[in-house]
Amino acid sequence: MITGRRAVIVTASPEAPFALERYRRLRRADDYLVAADDGLRYLEAAGLRPDLLIGDLDSLRPGRCDGIECLDYPAEKDETDTHLALDHLAQVGYREILVVAATGGRLDHSLANLMVAAGYAGRGVAITFCEAHEDIYLHRDLVRLTGRAGETVSLIPLSSSVQGVETQGLKYPLHGETLHRELSRGVSNELVAPQAAVKWYQGTLAVIHQPSVTGKTP
């Protein structure tokens, strides 16, 4: 297990340049940077160099791996490049992973990224999506938030139900209730304090926070 260091995956989503603007301002000095295939292009445009390049590399010109550790996969494969990156990082022991621009662009990729990340969260890997206008937390059973009063927080069950949901620092509190995937009860809650928390004891929950200042990121 790798403790005290975060891995960061940058995807090839068309939203990556906007999400990277948020990430760059609060980048940790020891972040382990991973480009998922053509995410390399967005990283380089932002003046950042990855520690690892992973994927089928079908979008890159020959020679782009020069000087960068590279894990090359066949173009015909069962996993997306982002899935491959998540799987590799989880296997080598990272327990905190930030994915830059996991949504946006193709809906199929966005949904797949959410569900794949949810699977790793259930195994104890804390995954956060840093998007252009929001952060999506996929953790095992607890999410802590920092922000300003009035910012939107939504709780979206990814499993059929999420049980024992308790909140602190939100306008519409929950006290051990169950949220169901087919209902929209958890949408559009609000922060009422600088610090908030959401915890639960069973199920898979996506906690979506829309900061009022786009520079904020986890």
C-alpha cells in the first residue's frame, strides 16, 4: 500500500483543459501524474509532464513515449484507458486517486468511469473526479467537504440503495435514512457551513459538490 501520496490520472476527455485549470492551482508537489492515452496532450499543453503514460496509445504520434515510463496495451481490449490506469494504480498500492476530467464528452465513457471508480471505492480506494465545474467523490463510506454556504451538494446512489446516510453541515440533513437509486431525493442539497460530512454504512454513493469558486479542488 502506498500511503501519503496521491495518484492523479488525466484523461483524454474534451473537458480536460478546463478541469486541468482547477487542478493546476492546487496541485500537490508529490502527486504521481498519469496520462491516460491522449490525456498526455492536455498535460503537455498545461506545462505538466506525466510520470506514467498508459493505454493503447492509438491517439499518439510515434516517439511520444520517449523519456516517459509507458504501459502500452493493444487497441482491441476490454477496458478503457482510464480503467487501465485505475486498475494499475490500485494494484501497485495507491489508496487515493484523483481523476481529472472523468466525465464530459462521451456519455458512455462518463458512465463507465463512474461505475468503474465505484467498484474500486468499495475496495477501499478513495477516488475523486476533478471536473471543470464540480468534484465527484467516490469513497467507501465517508466524504468530508470544504466549501462555502450555498454551494450545491448532491447525493446520488449508484447501487440500488445506500443505507444509513447521515449528513453534517448540509441544509437538508439526513439522519440514517436510505437513499434509493430510482428516486431523486439526494439532488440539490446545500452547504450551510465551511465543513460538511456525509457518511453511510452500506451501498455505493456518489457525492457531487459544485464549488462556487472554480479553483477549488479536493
